[in-house]
Amino acid sequence: MYALWGKAAFDRVVAALVLVLGAPILALLALAVLLALGRPILFRQRRAGRHGAAFTLLKFRSMHEGGAPDATRLNGFGRWLRASGLDELPQMINILRGEMSLVGPRPLPCDYTPLFSETEARRLWVRPGLFGLAQAEGRNALPWARRLYCDVQYIRQGIEFMTDLKLAVACCALLLRGHGATMPGHATSARLDDVLAQGAAPVMPGLNR
């Protein structure tokens, strides 16, 4: 029952409450982004949703505009914003629209979809989430193979309310510690296509290419 309709209803109720009750915080964050980085305040990117349907993901911008490397475009404010996870709060709008869920595999760029193996593509069977198993285990600090494995495991173990609640709490605890915002050796995270092109480490068991 929860997986069929309860999850979506719960997602929208929580997202609406966060947007209404958290409006002052969202306004302060928007002002901080404006002062630290200028316009635009929001970062928009097309991501793959349920069944691969594209949608526009919203985040507070954490980098300066331009084509320079991430390390060059990130300043102290942007690093703090990403580490805290507060840059993700505008995704409550995506959740309210039904494009995302509170818990599920993180939405990835649309150009990653053709790179998934048949098993990895199962992550697209559900709505992408703000929180997820991979985020609870380490966010961007996890290698891509482990992230994709966790995404599929979340679906394999069945969608349950208590599982979602535990993952959300675990993710919030990680965010409060500011852990996992970056992949070792990178200012943010390596692109999946670059990792595969360089000859990635073997994928996790059960995710054969």
C-alpha cells in the first residue's frame, strides 16, 4: 500500500510543509547565494526521472558560472552549502510536482542513462529521491560502482515506510556532520562517463555489464 500510493502522498505532504514552514530559511539561503555568487540563484539541470523521463532538477547554485573546472568555480560559501546539503532544498518543488520522492536513487544527468547496464537501469523503475541508500552510506565519497549497487539494492529490498524513514534519518545525520560532499581527489564528483572511459574498477557483485 505504501509503495503504491502512500509514498507519493507522504512525499507531497512533507514537501509542502518544508516549503511553507521553511520559507524564511529558503529566503535567507537565496539571499546568501545572490550575495556570494550573484545570479542566477538556482541551478537547473535536466535529469532522468522515473522510467528515464527527463525533468528539470532545481538546486541552489553553489559555483560561479563558467566553463572552468569545479575546483576553480567553488568558493568557501559553495563548499559549505554543498557539504550541508542545503543546496538541495529547492528539490522540494520537484517532489511536490511528483518528479521526485523524498527517498530513492539520486537523479542523474540524462546522458548517463545509456551507460547503465541492464541491472543498473533498474534504478529508473522508481522516482529518484532527495535521500537514498547510497547517500546514507557516504554520498559522493562512494565510488560510482558502489553508488549504483546501492540504488539497485534499495529497489530489490522492497519499498517500505520504515526503510525510507531510517534512510532519511541516516542521511540527515551524515549531512549534519558535513561528510561525503566530495569524491576523493575531486572538488565535487567525477563524471560517470569519465570513470568508465578511464577503465573503472570492477562493478559490485550483481551489476554485471
